[in-house]
Amino acid sequence: MLSPSGLDRSSETYVPRTLRPQDGPVPQQLVTPPAGRGYAVDPLQPGSLRVTIVLIGPPGDGKSTLGNLLVRDAGSMMAAPFRASEDFNSVGAEVAHADFQYENVHHRIIDTCGLFEGATNAADRLASCAGLSPGGIDAFVFVIRKGRFTEEYFDQLRCFEEAAGTGALSRTLIVFSHCGRETNEQLVGRCRKSGNSHLREALQRTAGIVGVDCHTPSRSADDRMAVLAATARICREHRDVPKLAPMAPAELRRQLAEMDSAIGGLSHERQDMMKVKMDGVRSGVASLAAVRKALGEAREQQTAEDTRIQESRALQDSVWAARHEAQGLKQAATSLEQGRHTPPGAFACCTPVAACPGACDACDVGVKEVVKDWQADRQQNIRNKFAEADYIADLNQQLR
């Protein structure tokens, strides 16, 4: 998301901890947020920095609870800014935000609801986040409950990347909630040794993982520090990288409409299969790229099948025509054979009659030779047609 002021580079955020303000120049103020947004800190303070973090993930997995932990210091008595629920339904506003300061850096946490309810909802929610992030989004935090990392979770990440823009996963931190007594180091080590192919690919494509348990006060401070340190690393790594360009909701809906239209040209069986996949895109369990690839394969298969049907029909028509011509040849040969026994005077239009016996013998021999050659050519043509039919039938059998 590009800054309205033209600042399309990631914030020069989080100078290393060994660097103190008096050791070097004061960090540059990159973003001047609009007034009247309800900031908890003074964003216009000279030399201030701002980091915008967006929390994403399925409802009921601890997203809002983590947001409350990040915003408040351990033991803070301030009210929780986000409504948390262990239910699987979203609670509260679709997009909420809160501001806080950590290590002299201003942070804004944006909590999204319904982001994983489908591709169109994801695009709508990210568009809503744009109004709360005037300098663009620095990092995403994907919060899921600790457990088996399924293909559905990975598809949700890919669906999110399509809506957020290419490269969004490199700015995304995976946070496993409800880790209990398992420390962050233990969780990271176990995930790296996991044989789960979906988890391994997610680790390769995202910025890392952190384990937390927001319901265990004794680890709250360490969990908060681990998550914010990881987001700081994302900011540093993307300091000179252009901001993301999320897909506009209208553009996404246009692409989905085109895909729906393309499905109409498929067979009934393929239509049913693709409609299920399109429902997966709209519900957030299938990526747009995967469904677009499946649609392309279905259209190729449909085209090949239609071509085979047309060729089969053309062959049937050719065989029928050959049989018809063969029948005509047979009738012609029969008529010619019967002509030998034609009574005298049957061809009165010809000058020879009974008075001129043998007058037609010379012509009769020539006609027979012509008919014989023609008949041989037609028989060979018929055999070729039947051989072609057998070849195509064998080829279709192999393709199946």
C-alpha cells in the first residue's frame, strides 16, 4: 500500500539495540498520520517512527488476544483495546486498531475480522486497512492455534497473499497461540524438524514463526518481546523494498466473474467440479491461483474431448459414405453382369440390332475394364477408411 505522501518504501524502523540515539543521527520521520485518528501517542513528535502491523488469521485462534498483549505492557491496567473470544465466529468491528509505543517507536496494531472468510472479504478488509495505515503496512502476523498445520491453513496463506499482493508472505510472521509450557525455542526447533510438507513450505515462504501463550502471565513479557522483535526484523529486511500493492476488490470480483463465465463452456461434470473449487475461493479455503490453474486444465481437457468427438463424427460420416458408395458399386456391378443377358434389341437406340450380332463386343470389353479399375480404386479407398477408423479408435483407447 503506497503512502499518500509518496513514501513507498518500508519504514527505516528499529535501529539495532546496540545503537543509541546519541550514537548517530536521529531516525527520519517517514510518516505523518492524519490528525483526529485517536492516536494514543504523539505521532508528530520530531524523529518519530511508526510501524503498522496487521493481525490476520482464523477467528477463535487468539488473534485479538495477541493484539491486546502487544498493545499493553505486562501488568498494565489499561482496558483491552480488542474484543477477544474463543468462539469460531468473529467478534466486534470488522477492522479495529490500537496504538502504543515500544522502544521509542510508535506502533499501530490493526485487528482484522473475517479476513479468511473468502478472497473477496480479504480484499475488502485489506482495503479497509488502507485507511488506517497511511504509510503502508510493515508486517502481517498470522495467528493460528498450535496444532497440526493443515493444507487448509496453507491455502489460507496463499489466498491472503493473492489479496495482499506478491511478496506479502515474506512480510508475514506465523504466530502459534496456546503453546502452554512449550517455549518459543522449543516450538521453533520442532517445526524445523517437522515432516509436514505444508508447514515446511510455509516456513520457507514466510518471515518466521513465534510461539506464544497469552493466557500464561509468566511468559507474557517474553512473548510480547519475541513477536515485536520479529516484526522489527521484517521492517529492517524490507527497508528499501516497495510497499505491497493489494488487489482492488473490484478487480478481484471481475476476475471471479470471468472464471464463472468460463466454467459455463465445460461439460456438466466439469462444471460441478469447478463450482466446488470456486466456492473454495469464495470461502477462503482455496487460492485463486490454484483454481485458475485447475480451470485452465479443465478447459484443455474439454477442448481435447470436443476435438475427439468431432473427429469421431467425421469418421463415422466418412465410413457411412464409403459404405454407401460400396453399395452403389455392388449394384452397378450386378447391373453390368445382368447386362450380358440383355435380350436382343434391348438397346434399340444403338444401331446394332439382332441383324448385327456381335456389334457391341468391342465397346463391352472397354467398359468392363474401366468399371473394373474404378471398382478396384473404390475398394482400396474403403479399406483405407476402415484402417483409419481402427487407428483412431485405438488412439482414443490409449488416451483414456
